[in-house]
Amino acid sequence: MQKAAIEKNNEAIAAQLAPVGRETVQDRVYSELRRALIGGLFEPSQVLTIRGLADAMVTSTMPVREALGRLITEKALEALPNRSVRVPPITLERLDDLLRARILIEGEAIALAAARMGPRQIATIETILGEWDEMRALKHKKDVDREVTLNQSFHFEIYRSCGSAVLIPMIESLWLQSGPCIRVAIYAFSEAGEVDTAQYHRRIVEALATQNARAAREALAADISRPFTFLRSKLQSAASKGQI
């Protein structure tokens, strides 16, 4: 009698709880695809298939399908008629829209952070900047993955100090949509021979160290605008030559 009551109680509990294993796999797949997009692992206009991603991540198609659905909702990916998806292509309209939104949202976050960052936070972003300098001093092939990671760490260490639980998810969404564009810009800068990209981050650190919100916002806007402006110029040049 007691055993039957226990089993009935367990069944009632099970009916209210989602399967942990399945949910964990879905979350891991989503997080990994999200990380890849922010890091620019996928190129603009690249077509992705559910089966191809499932094979690459050694998982079934179900968690991949659901993760892609979430990313489509977040505007990080686009659905195609043949059940595949693609990374949104780079267009002038998309570049301008993303740049405008990032300057507005991230500019507000850094202005709020300027008044809240103490010596410990400043030391942390200076350490990240030091790692950036060490990386760029190496003579071997440019480490784009490391540069992308350090850039993200630098910015989000600042944004986490803004004190707003609302702004952070908005910024993450904008980075999710910007990732493929930024990676293209990094390669383009390298081809153009640009070297000291960290100078923009140094200006941000100087403004934050003096709690100058206006200067921090302006320095951030210059940093964010640089890759978008560069890509915009390349698109316009290609269009004038009939290449797109």
C-alpha cells in the first residue's frame, strides 16, 4: 500500500518536471551555436543544415533543430525554404541598423559603468588589454579566434558593471547578430595592414579610469563604428564595380 502511494507520488512529480538530460543537451547545443555566431565562426550568407550541424556536434537532430529555431527568433539566423538556415548576408541596411543599435545600447551601458567601475574592474580590463598586446607582439600567424575572445571579454567586463539586468541581454543579442560581420572586418583589417587596433580600447580604459562617462561613450562609439564603417566602404566599392 505504501509502495503504491510512493510510486503514485513519483509519477505526479515526474509529470511536472521536464527531462533534465534532454533539456541539458538542447541548452548545450544552443550555447555552442550562440558562441560560434558571436565569435564569427560562421560567415555571412553561410548556409547551415540541421544534419550537418548535428553530425559536427555529435548529437541528434532534435536539439539542433530547436536551437536553430531560437536563433532564428533572435534574428541571428534566417530560415530558408528548403529547411536549412543561413547566416544573414552583409548589406548596407543591416550594417547601418546594427551599428545604430549598438552605439545606442552599448553607449548607455558604458556610460552607466563609468560611474560604477572601481580599481579592481579597471585592473581587470587593463589585464585583458595586456594580453591583447602580448598576442599582437607574437610573430606567428594572426590568431583571430583569440582576438575575438579578448575583444568580447574586454567589452563584457565593462558592461557587467553597468548595473542593468535589462541592457546585458540586449547587448548579447546585438553581438550575436554582429559576430559574423566583425570577423570579416578583422580579416579585412589584417589584409589592409592595420596593426594597432587596441588603441581604441586604450581610450576607453582612460575614460573609465577617470569616470568620464561622455568620453567613454565617445571612445566606444569610435571603436564600434570602425569595423562597420570599413565593411560599408568595401560594400560600396564592390557595388560601384558591379561585383555585388
